[in-house]
Amino acid sequence: MELNKRVERDTPPVRVAVLNDYEVVVRGIAVMLAPFADRVEVVELDSGLPVSQPVHVVLYDTYAAAAGDHREIDRLARDPMVQHTVLYTWAITDKVIQIAATRHVSGVLSKSLGGAELVDALERIWAGQSVISPPEVDDEDVREGDWPGKEHGLTPRQSEMIVLIVAGLNNNEIAQRCYLSLNSVKSYIRAAYRTMGVDSRSQAILWGVEHGFRASPRARLFPHGDDHEAPPVPPDPH
């Protein structure tokens, strides 16, 4: 589906909540969407918490989480505060698309999308379209947003490998969780170790703990310091 054609309508901005267990990740998405405030209003950033106010779209960032987490997807689909649930992921596979189709997910969007493309897709989803990004050729092209270790030179995928290592997963478990081959996982880990200057898994765990690779405490982060009651959400424009 074409992603770069803006949906034209005379309505307020799409109200979006961003969910992930890592504060730096959700804040990075908010920064990426900030130039498009006339079209998308990021009203809530959640670290390990459910949505607290009505939103048009929940953007469920799957960084360090399984893109096909049935329990979390089902919880969001049942949430009366949420009109549309969207997976934001590197792992756009046939399995993930099938899960989305059977779990009332309105879209599966690639993390390689630029800010404008992401906004276009969110507008289309609010307008009632189902939007699926094409499978990725090279997920290391992702450069927008933020993630643990970015300032130290880690790519998004390398960062995700270290997060999962710190969480105690072995290589096979990481491959299953991220929908990657075992060889790809090993390649990402070796590259991450070179960047970090470590030689072993134990050293990588210590480095990760010291550099913020553990999940953030459960927190609700309002991007503009808003603590007032959210206004009613207009109905779907379709």
C-alpha cells in the first residue's frame, strides 16, 4: 500500500499514545513526531503501563519485545480507551502480518519509515484503512528515533540484542523473539561487542547495566507536561 499520500480532512490531529518498556525509546518517537504536531498529537508516552486516556491510535513499539505478543495485543484491542492498535516493528514477516489480521490490529508499520511517512500512515489508519509496511531489506538503515546505546554508536538492532542479553535471553531465544535467523543474531552481537569494546557475554551484561539497558520503571510520561484531564476524542472519520 502506498504510504506517502496524506489523508485530507478537516479534523483535529490524530491523538497517539506510544507504548514501550524503555523511556528513551518512547521519547525518541515523540521527538520524531514533534515537527508534525498539526497532524499528530502525542498525548501519552507509557513505560510498562496501560493507556490512561482516550486515544485514536496506540503505537506499540516492539523494541526488545516480541512483535507477536498475543497477550499485550489482546489487552490493547480490548481497551476502551484505544480506537486503533498499531505494531511498530522491524519484524514485518508473514507471521506478524497474520497475527495482526487475527488480533484486530489496524496496522503494522516499519521502523524504517521517516517521520512524515509514519504520520501519513497513522492518518490513514485513523481514517479506517489497514496499513502494512513492506518487509524490510536492511533494518540497519533505521536512524530516526532513539534507543539505548545510540550515543555510543550502537545501531538499533545491535542495541536490541544487548537489551535482550541483559534480560537473560540466550541467542536462540533472541532469534525467536526478534524473528531473526541465529546467524543474524550472532552477527549483530559480534558487531555490538566491537562497538562496546567487550569480549564476552558477562562483560556485555555489565556494560549494558551501566549504560541503561534495563527496562525503565513503570511510568507515564506526558510529552508536554500535561496533567489535566484529556478532552473527549472525536469519533472515527469513517
